[in-house]
Amino acid sequence: MNFRSLTILLSVTMLFAMSASAQRMWTLSDCISYAMEHNLQIQQSQNALRSAEVDVKQSKAALFPSLSFSSQQQLGFQKLESQSYGSFDSKATNPSYSGSYGLQGNVTIYDGGNNWLTVKKNRLTLQTQQLENEKTANDIVIRIIQAYYQVMYAHESVLTNKEIVALSERECERTIARQQAGKGNKVDVAQMESQLQQNRYQLTQAETTEQENILSLKQLLQLAPSGDFSVSFQEYGDNDVLAPVQSLAASEQQALAYLPDMKVADAKVRSAEMQVKMAKTGSMPTVSLNAGVSTSNGNSLGGNFATQIKNHLYGSVGLSLQVPIYDRRSTRSSVEKAQLQLSDTQINHENALLDLQNTIASLHLDIMSAQSRYRSAVESEKAARLSYEMMNERYGVGLETLIDLLTEKNNYLRAKQETLQSKYMALLNMELLKCYTGQKEYRK
């Protein structure tokens, strides 16, 4: 294969890949899976988790002895005293050299348990951060579900408005034909054309809303605003919209067991309790063990380097005790602040529980309300469509005025919009309830 043929083959392959990418239809699962890998908030949350892991390792290492090595090298110069005249020789100098070497170790034997409490607290912080990661992921999932269903609703609203525009175009053509045949007047034509332009404007608004909702979804996915993006639109029937929903009590129990929100609140309370215990250790004595070995060498000492190091070797071991007597209220203040922080976390725990219960109750109520509205809206739409079709027939034979026809048509349009709105309100809230209660796994 020559170079030109290879270039053509590569170009065709790239064009095919770009076409396949552009034609990709994003499902809700695709959006969520992509966000779990690329969302910046989730990536930041992962970094916070790694930082918490480092803190745990560091607090564990603090339980072990510390060991350090030190060395000092010194070179000095001094003028030599002249032996002949009892004075200093300005040119002759006496250089001196000395070196010291030391190895020191220290370990805390007792500090009121502060080191061990620090390890436990950092482990709790790590556990809390893991739960926070899950909560962040859940929040992103919820936002994607909301954005995705808004796109679905906006798309179906566009289809509805296109249907209305098509009806208006046919009605306008018929009204013009009636006027040309002498059965109508210019006022009817003007009114029908005005209605057609209004319906087209509503279609344009619906299309703009759909594009805005798609842009919002792409922003959640960290996709470029200018990139190609197509949503896989799913058809939903009455069985989907009117699917049975479990009881509020069952939903609440499942949400409490599944969601990380309450687990985060619990972990924060335990961490605050641990902080109170750590603050109280400030009034406890500290016992430390230290040991060291040192030596030195120099040109003023006899023997070679090895002999000097051996002869001047010095070892020591010691035990230190530090008992706080008066720390100017530092420990007491720390304890009081830790207790206030504990009180705040307990209040936040109660608020988190109430928020979760209210959220589940609201979702449950919204589903029941939307399903009830949907049942009524479907029947209302059927009646409005039948009334419009009958009015259209009567208008065609001259038995009804154009105003009556437009009134029935607008009633039909409102009924379709009410059906559409209640339909997606029910679908969205049912999807959110599944997310909150763990009935459907979104995070892979």
C-alpha cells in the first residue's frame, strides 16, 4: 500500500469515527456513567479522600519513635605567635578543625491518649469523606436526572407545538381557499394568519427551551457547549406514568438505609465527640523517652579519625515528664469550643433527618398529585380534541365562526400541555424517588 492510499484510508477511518461519535444517542445511564468519570466536583472529592488517607497514615506514624541525625563541621584560623620576638607572625596561621556527629531518638510514652484519639478521629474523617464522595456523586446523579427529564419534556413540547403549527397551516390554507371561493372574508384570513404566527412563535420558544436544557445537561457532563450532543428520547405510556408507588413509610426507611446523607451526619457527630475527648487531654501529663549517641573529631585530638570517633563516643538516655499546671485557660477553652461544635453537629444531624424526611414526603406527594393530574388531563385532552374536531367540521361547512374554532383549538392545546406537564412531573419524581431509595443503581 503506497503513502497516498494509506492517507486516504486513515482519512476515511477518522471521518467514520467522527460520524459515529456525532450520531451517538445519550441515554440517562450514559449521562450518569460519563459524569461519574469526568465531573470536576467528583474529581475534587476524590482528591479530598486521598488527603484524608494521608492524614490517617501520618497519625499512625506519630505513634512510633522519631529518629534524627545531626552533624556540625567547623574550621577555624588563628595567627601563630612568633617564637623569636614574642610577637605574632602576620603571615603564618594555625588552622583548626573539629567535627561533631549525633543520633537522637524520641518517643512519647503517655500523652493522655491524644495520639491514639488522633488516629481514631482521622479514621472517622476518612470514613466521613468516603460518605461525602458518595453524597457528591448522588447529588450529581440527581441533577442529571432533573436535567435529562427537562430535556425530554422540552423535546416533547416541541413535537406538540409542531403538531399545532401543522394544524394552523392547514387551517390557514383552508381559510384562504374559502375566502377565494367567496365563502369567507379577509378578517378571517388575517385572524388565522395571526394565529399561525403565534403558534410558530410558541414553537420557536419551545425549541429554544430545549436547546437551553440540552446546554445545561452538557455543562453537568463537562462537555464542550459547541460539541454534538443528541439525547435518546424514550416513549412513555400510561403504564410508565401510572406505575404503582410504595408507601411513604417504606420509601422513608429505604432512603434512610441507602442514602449517605444520614451516615455523613452520624460520622460527623462521632468525630465531634472524639474532638471533645482530644481537647480534654490537654490537662493530662506527658511522658517522653529520649535517647541519643554522639561523638566528635578534630585536628587537636590525638589519633586517626576512627580512633577519635571511638574515644569520644557518648551515649545518653532520659525520661521527661511535663505536667500542665496553669495554661491560661487554654485547655478549658478548647474543651468548651469542642463541646459547642458537638452541639452544632447534633443539630445538623437533626436537620439532615428532617430534610430527608421532607424530601421523600414531597416526592411521594408530587408523584400522587402528578398521577392524579395526568389521569384528569388525559381525559380532558380526549374531550378537547373531540370538541375541536367537531368544531373544525362545523366550521368547514359554515356553521361556526373562526373565533369559536380558535377557542376550541387553544383549549385543545392547553389540554395537551397539561397532559405533557403532569406526565413528566410524575416520571421525574418517580425516577428521583428510585434514586433516593436505592431501588435503581445509578452509580457504577
